[in-house]
Amino acid sequence: MELLKPSPANDERADLVAKIETHSATVGVVGIGYVGLPLAVEKAKVGFPVVGFDRNPLRVNQVAQGLNYIRDVDDDELAAVVYNGRLSATTDFSRLGTCDVIVICVPTPLTKNLDPDISYIKHVGEAIAGQLRPGQLICLESTTYPGTTEEVLLPLLAATGLVVGRDYFLAFSPERVDPGNKRYTTRNTNKVVGGVTPVCLDVAAAFYQQTIFDVLRVSSPRVAEMTKVFENTFRAVNIALVNEMALLCDRLKVNIWDVIDAAATKPFGIMRFDPGPGVGGHCIPLDPFYLAWKAREFDFHVRFIELAGEINIAMPYFVRDKILRALNEQGKPLKDARILAIGVAYKKDIEDWRESPAVKVLDLLEREGARVDYHDPFVPSFQEDDGKLRHSVPLTKDVLKGSDCVVVLTDHTTIDWQTIVDHAVAVVDTRNATRAVRDGRDNVVLL
């Protein structure tokens, strides 16, 4: 009896899985930012040789020197994997061909018209296609609309003549990074994985199981893509609900924070979400619009989701109006008023200001002629899309007393809120950061 020879698919799969399980597979991480760098360090810590790819030479140089720039990455862990040769970085994308596994962690922003911008994914896909060889696993982690893996990446790779699921393997596994979260990290956050073929799924799951406790297999990349978008849309919609309640409570002269505190005591049927000046970060402000854009391709309008987006986008304008009213109480116009913003990060105790509603508030105030400064211990400076560079000012008693209004946009735990209330003429608190302040609250206006 003649023995059957193993198929090429089995050969490539078996060889790659063996490399993955022995941690000898070279891992390439494209985009070494908030998602990519933590992933790269986790893989390097267990012995994988990892190469970070980035267009930004500054980031590449920092990694080469073992210098950390992401708060969720441990300084010593990064330095250790760099110095022992497990992690390196480069701007040379021609080296993608040397990688056995390539994980794509590039940005997926919106255009000015709120349409998805997947140009980064396309450019990386083209670069990978130019170096694609048998025995490689390609995983997309960038948040995007359902269908991107199979409609955008797959055609680019298929044009090489190599066959997916036989020669190379393609999957989508959404990042679930929550900056600043000390409890849930890359390692202990459940990982959703969807492969283009069952063999692709097997290889991708084997890869992620090396460093992540729980890997959940789903039936397709589309399911994995939709899972990620749904998770963030869920948050966006619920934040919009409490934001709209804040708008209503403002009319009714009801303290929205008292309402939320009371409602949150119910042991079932409710999940706490807090209002604020808007939504920020790399996912929640964007994902609902990705989903709405894709839905229109199928003659479907996600009206509920689109309405939530409109409410959240309107919140910075509401904050501006609250500041205007606080100034009116002093008999002062917004024009030429000195405004001090506390915090520009999109949430507390992190340095990430991407899509932060605070930036929008600053711009709206300056359009009305206000003179605006900001203080943020986590963001010493930042540059807006129009090139404008802003610098944090020291938080001193003189700065507080010299401001016509202080607006709290980020509730960093390192800020002394009692000092702010003691020395500011007026405080507009959009985060209820002053909740523990008991003395001198007459000058505090809550959202």
C-alpha cells in the first residue's frame, strides 16, 4: 500500500505551528504604538524573536535604545527584551519577508467626512504582498468595519498567486487594549480570533495561545470584526444615553451625578456609565461610524447608533455653553476671558489624547475669542492636526486666581481638586472630579 504524501497545506501549517509552539517563529509587529508595542513586548518576553515595524523613526530609535513611550508597557520589561536581543525595530519594510508571523496594528482613523480611512491597512497589505512567501501567518488587529480582512487584505495577498489556507494563513483578531487599565492587560484579556479558512484559524489560535490565557475562536473574520465594532458601539451608545440624560437634567435643574450614583446601587439590570465632555480614544469615537458606513452599502441605516454619535459629538458644544453661563454669572463675556482647562487626555491617568473631546473644547473656546491654557501632568505638550503646538502650564495658585474660569475635562487622580476649588473664581466640572471637595463649593458648576 502506497502511503499518501502530506499536502502542501499540511506541510506549511505543521512547520509554522511547530515554530510557533517552540517560540522560534520570528514575529513582525507593524505599528508599534499603543497596541503594537505591548503586543511586541509580550511575545518577546516568552522568547519569540520580535521585529517592530514603524514609519516613525523616533519610535524605532526609542525601541532600539530600550526607551519606553507607552505607559502600559513596563520600562524594565521593555529594556530587558531589547538588551537580550529579543526585540528590535526598523523602518525597513522589506524585512517583512523574514517574519513567520506578521501582526498589523496600524491606525484606522476617520476622514473629515467621518468615512473610514483604511489607507494604512492598504499600504501595509501592499508591503506584505511584496514580500509574501509560503509559511507565513498574517493577523490584522486594527479595528475596522466587517469585511476588511477578506475584501481588502485578501485580494492584495491573493494577487501573489499564493493560496490562502494552504501557502499562507490570514486571520483577524481585534485588539482589546484599554489604556491605563491595571487589571486587564494584553495577557489576561480574552482574545477573539477569526480565520479566513479553518486552517488559518488553527494557526492564528496557536499563535495567540502562547501569550494569552483565553483565546476564543469564532467562525470568520467578519464575526471577529463585528465583535470589536459592537463592543465599542455598545459603550458609545450607553455613553450617549447618559450624556443625553445630563442635557435633560441640566434643563430640569437635577444633579445628574446624584441620579447615576443612586441608580448604580441597583444590583441587577443596570451598568454604570458616566457623562462627560464627549468621547475619546482610538476606538469608541470611531467604530460606530465605521459600522454606519458599512451598513449603508447594504441599504441599511443604523439610526440608533448614528443618533448616539450625534449626541456625543454635541457634548463639547454643551461644555462651551456651560462655561459661557458660568462667565455670565460674573458679568464677563467669553471673548478675551482667560480659561484654564484641566486635562486634555481622553480619560484619567493616561497620556493618550487621541480623539479627546477636550481638544475640541479648547478649539471651540478659542473660536469665540477666549484665551485658553491647559494643565495636564500626563500630556506636557501636544500638536493638533493643523500643526498648532500646545504646552501644559504649571498648576499654581496664581494661575488659578488669574483665570476667569477653570474647566475640568479630565479627572486625573493626581490633581489636588480642593486647591483648584479654593483658588479658582469659577469651576465647570464635566467629570465630577470635585465630588470629594466639601468646602467652598459655591463656585463649582457640574455638567
